[in-house]
Amino acid sequence: MGKLTAVTEMMAAEVLKATPIDNEAALREAKRGILDYVASAFAGQEDAGTIKLLQAIEAEGGHPVTPLIGQNKRASRGQAALLNGFMGHALDYDDVHSDVRGHPSSVILPVLFALSSGRDISGKQFLNAYIIGVEIMARLGQAIGTASYLKGWHNTSLLGGVAATFAGAQLLGFTAADTQNAVGIAASQASGLRVQFGTEMKPLHAGLAAQQAVQSIEWTQQNFQGTDAALDSEIGFLHVYSGNATDAAVREALTERWGETWRIAEPGLWFKRNPFCSAASHGADAALELAQLHLNSATIQKVEIIFPPGGDAALIHTRPKTGEQGRFSVEYVVALALLGQPFTLGNFGTAAVSAESEELVGKMSRSYDAEHKPAAQAIPKGRFTIVRLTLADGAVHSREVCVPKGSPQAPLTDAELESKWRESAPNQEKAEWLMQAIRGLENSNMSELEGFL
Amino acid sequence: MGKLTAVTEMMAAEVLKATPIDNEAALREAKRGILDYVASAFAGQEDAGTIKLLQAIEAEGGHPVTPLIGQNKRASRGQAALLNGFMGHALDYDDVHSDVRGHPSSVILPVLFALSSGRDISGKQFLNAYIIGVEIMARLGQAIGTASYLKGWHNTSLLGGVAATFAGAQLLGFTAADTQNAVGIAASQASGLRVQFGTEMKPLHAGLAAQQAVQSIEWTQQNFQGTDAALDSEIGFLHVYSGNATDAAVREALTERWGETWRIAEPGLWFKRNPFCSAASHGADAALELAQLHLNSATIQKVEIIFPPGGDAALIHTRPKTGEQGRFSVEYVVALALLGQPFTLGNFGTAAVSAESEELVGKMSRSYDAEHKPAAQAIPKGRFTIVRLTLADGAVHSREVCVPKGSPQAPLTDAELESKWRESAPNQEKAEWLMQAIRGLENSNMSELEGFL
């Protein structure tokens, strides 16, 4: 790859002039995205990791500026971004985007909440900035391709800080020069390793990326100077993380066709019905179909789970010891479904997995089929999961899923999203008001919402 | 590269049992290293970037726990690590280590100062932890080799956070399990791109790595859980950054021959006489020799600067616009020497370079000689720089330097280090006391020093 002259500059120009809320689908999905993120953060507010981080933040001190969601407390903008990012992703219950191969809203929204605090920011400005953030994160995901993910980086944090910094710069009306500077500061902090999947550090990656974005914005506001070419230099961000993508492909993904569609709506955010990694959703839905056969699990001899090559990269635990590790184990999720056990938060906590599920997991193996053609609308593109059971009597039952429930092709309805919200909210009365405020956010001001977080 | 089973665990075991101050050379160099770091931070205390960061920190608020060097102020441990790291490296005046290919002390010492604040930490504990930090950072540098640096990462921050976390864990007497946990948190934050060289972000990388290490230690103290295999997993830190190094070479660099020598003394820290990148030191010394010829610079037709391939990777500016960029330009440094202009802080500031130096820089070119054999004691190994002038009358003058002044083979004397200290210190009386305290640190307690920082 050579030098991608002026890509950062072109991106900044597009970002600063965009008004994506003029697009009806983008506006609708942005409001659904905010609802889903806040619901996910509510669900994570009593997580063990949340309590530990909160103690660390309180030990540091800091001016109480930005609300910590569901905590009735405030912290500095950076601290709040860290904790609100963590809570959103704590249960792996927050949205996913297939172009990102990661979680956009738990990075971008904590940054925008932090930067809105104590400032006169309209709901329209906030929504525009959020749509921009998702757009940039999805385009970055397309630009760098799959090599860095497969190597070991976690896109949520690797791309999230840069995307959220673009969004924050748009929110605050930065100049193009300041936007490039801030994005460069964020690029130089980008990090996060997938080896942390299944530990409390995985959700913290969302918080860290949000903290980094707030730092990048705040230091730029102090006129702290970095390079304006951190993304596109020959030794810059795109170069070091884009594997063998060509210059032309990277440039096209980042700079072409701005405004024709918005990636928050096309292909769209994927809202989770269940608190585990979306890469296990296909297998989960296939197993739920098999569970309809009411087989006696004792009669299951073996379970084969078949992916396209690399399709299970996020699912790093094949023999999980805890429910938390089970969030990244297709075997555990399939076992729960076959055993008729629900996908509740309790089954994905820090407790050891049940002996029953462990026994069934022990019968499972993964394989890969590069030839199999999934449905055209498969999400992510080309993805499928086949779950194939062999019973003691030799009978074989197999189900394939390419489009799981919750994904943009089979989205949660507004009513389902509302159920998720109500199940997660700590205080129904406050939450009811907040839900209505988010639904009419384009006519509101962020200062009105913030006290209800 | 495959899985490096238990490398993190083996490193933690070595670190936690080590008492390197028993080694006389290591103890001596550690005390010199602390003096040189504090002198460099004193010199950076009024840097423009320092003032901007300080404003950002004051806007955040936080409990005043750890002194900000030379500022007569305190901040939270993480904030102090950030600013003290920045100040140490602000002028590129701080030490270098050839195995690290970066700057160890401006990351490690701010972390150890931050963690010592308000605790009963002896000078011996502090010195042990510092030597350990340099040891780990140098071993990591050897383990990952040159590929990641050439690709675009900055070793100071990429390796510094992990090394400083090992050092901090040793300082606080962590268990092996907590050490591995904290190191994993640091590994997942490792970052920093060389494209930032020549901007205020380059020194901030030292501060960011220090901040990350403090976070990793503090979150582990709250029992926040990550993986214990972040370094050695097949998708872990060593794998993603070690290029094509073999498993055996990585394992050997990190786990073999602990305690035989200490890398802080062998090959040793390189203390700077001048505030520019050490990779330009060879060229600078060669040009100083040529300046002895008292040539009229107007008669110089061309200047060729010859390196081994890749030997100039850190020197990213061939036509610097400012003195700050000139810190990473062998051309600028050579021009100053040939013009008889001193290597003062003023000549490496944010002001534009002089017309005279710009004209001379315009006559320079770099080339690479893979066949040339430098002196056996060259530092880094295999490095040389030849500066070859061609005059208007066709005469050619050439000088080669392999061991520049300041490097471990031609170290600054204690008296030269003391001059650097005195020139940098803001308050001579306080500084005198502090210098004596550092020189007798093994018989002191950190609480006695800290008020004088």
C-alpha cells in the first residue's frame, strides 16, 4: 500500500457538511439505536465490572460533568465515556454492525453524551453526529477488511475511537483542520486485542475507545498538535491495519458515494435479542429450530457445527468454563437451546456452566465448508451456520441459518425493542419519559434528556 | 507463530523474585537514569504541550495525589503519569535504549512515581522496579524485532505500557496472577504510530503508555478481570506485533538468562547530550567533525548521508519546516553542525527553521549501503552514518560515526549528567537536594523525595 493522499481530509470534508437526519430511514434507525444502547447500558448497570470500574473512578476523583447511566452519579467526560462504554457492552447485549464486525453504538454514543454535557446541543445535532459515527466506523471496517481482525485486533476499539472522534468533531462544529488533528490523536491510541473476549476487558474495549475519543477531542480543544495525516500516511493507521487491501479499495470505501445511503440503515444496525456474541446467533437460531423436535438430549451422539472458513473467529471459546466465556462459544449457546434452557442474563454470568451443558458441549465439534453457498441475503455476507445432530439410532437432523433474528434482515420490531428497554430499565417511570424523549429526539435538546440517564 | 505457552507466566515469575539492585552496575545506571529522566522532565516543564495538557487535566479535576514534576501541583495518579511522561519526552532529550528502539524511562518512571505516591515505598523497591521495567522493555524489543517498527508503530508506547505494568506490579508486590492480569490489560491498550514523529503527539505517546500502565494496575487492584494470556495467545500481543520472529526466538528473548546481566547496564541506557532523536546522533557527530575543517558552507555543493538500510526509519523528516520536525531530521541536525549553530532547545522548537539551514538541507540526500561494515561496537548493532560533502572545487570530505557521544560505549560522565541536570532544573536549591537524594536513593524512602519533584 502506498500513501493515501488526503483521505483524512476528504473524510473530514464529508463529515462536516453532512446532515444525514434528512434521510428518514437513517433518522428512524438512529433513534432505535439510542434506545437499544441505553437499554443495554441499563442492563449492565449492576454488572460486577461496572461496580469495580466505578470504584476506580471514584478513587480518582474528577469534576462531576456527565451522567453515569443508571447510577444517579456524574463523572468527568472521559471517565463517563469509559464507564458508559463499558456498561453498554458489558453483557454483549448492544448492537452490532456487519460492516464494522464490531459494536458501534457503545463507543460512539458514550462519547456524544459526554461531549453534550453542559453544552447547548440539540437532538438534531446529536442524531446527525451519531449517524456519522456509525457511517465512519462501517466504512473503516470495509476499508481495512478482515486481515487485522483475524490477526487479533478487536474492531470495536480499533475503529471505534477514530469513528467516535469524527462524530464528536461534527457534534461540536470543529474546523476541518481540528477534525483531522483529533482523528490523528485517536488513531495513535487505537488498540484492543480479541484475546480478551470472554473477560471483562472485552466490554472495556468499548469504554477505552470512548475515553480515547474524548481525550482526542479535548486535547484538540486545548490546541494540542499532532499530524493531520495519521490515517493516510505510508506509516499511518490505514497502512498498518489494512492488511493487503489495495489503495484504491481503501480510498473508495472511505471517500466515495457519501450521502447516497447511510450505513446505520443500509445494511443497518443489528439489535440483540440475547446477550451473546452475534456470531453465535445463526447457530442459536438453528438449535432453537432443532429444539422443536423435542429430542432427548441423552440420545444425541454428536453435534457438528459448520461455518464458512473464518466465520467463527469471534467465537474463541469451544469449551467455556463460565457463562461469560459462553458468550463467545457457539457450542454453549447451541447446548442451552437444545437443553431448553433460556438465554437469560443469568446463564451468561460469571458462574460456572452447568454440568448438563458441559456434557453436551463435549459432544460438539466445528468444521468449515468453503464450497457451501448460503442464501443471498446472508448476514454478514457469505455467513451461514449449520447445526447437525447425530442421534444414537443413527438419525441425523440438520438446520441451517443465514439470517438470524435481530439482524437487519429480520429486525427486532419496535415492540420487541420496547420490551428489551422495559426489562432493562431500573426505574420504569423515569424510563418511560426517557423512551418518549428519545423517540422525539429531533425536536428536543440534549440538556432535557441528560438528567434521565 | 504458534502459541507461546506460559511466556507471560514465566516472565511474571522472574519479575516478582528479582532483586537487581544487588548488581552494582545496574544500581549505578538506575540512579543515573532517574537523574537524567527528571532533568529531561524539568527541561520540558514549560513546553507549549505541557501547558496545554495541564489545562486539560485541570479541566477534568481529580484528587491531587501525585506531583507534576516542576509544576508545584499534584493530580490523580493517571493524570500525573500522563503529564510526567509527556514532559520527560517533550524535547526528545530523555534516554534511549538500543534494544527497545525507543525511550524507556519516560514511560516507566512516571508510572513508578505515580504508584509510589502516598504509599510507603523504599528507594530500594523503586530502583528494583525501575531496573525490571527497563529489562522487560528491552527484552520485548528484542522479542518482537524490527517489523512492527518499520511498519509504523512507535516502540516507546507499544512496549512501554506493558513494561511499566510489570514494573508497577513488582513495586506493589502483586501476586503472579494479578501481574498477568494487569499486563494483559496493558497489552490490550498498546498503541502509538510513528507518523506522529515531529509533533507534540510523539512525546505524548510516552505519557499515554504511562497512563495506560497506571490504569492497568489500578483496575487490577479493583479485581477487574482480563485474560492471563494476553501476551502469548495465538491472537495475543506477541503474535500480532512480532512480524516473522520465530516462537523460539521470542521465547528466548523473554524468558532466558534472567539475572545474568541487566539491560539497564548492558548494553545500557543512552543519555542524550542534545534534544533530538538518537538516530541522528551519528550524523551529528560526523558533521561536528567535518565542521572542524572550517569549510565555507557556500562552497558545499552536495551532502550525501549514508545509512545501513532502515537505519534512518525514525528520521521521518527530510525537509523539516520547524525545529520540532528537525528533531527527526538528520539533514537539519547535520546542517546546524556544518553551519556552526548550536544544538540548543531554541533550535529545536516550534519556530520555522532558518533560511540558511533550509538552503543547506536542500543540498542533501540519503542513500543506503547494505555492504558497508561498521565498527564492531556500533550502536545500535550494525548502525553507522557517513556524511560525505562535495565542494565546488570537486574536493570530497567524508566522516563516519558508529558510536556517538552519549551512547553506552561513549557515555556521558557523571559530571556531564550533572551539567544537564543543573541547566534544566528550575530551582537550584531544591534541585541540589533532590540530586543528592537520588544519588543515595537506596538508603531513602520515596516519600522523602516526592515533595521535591
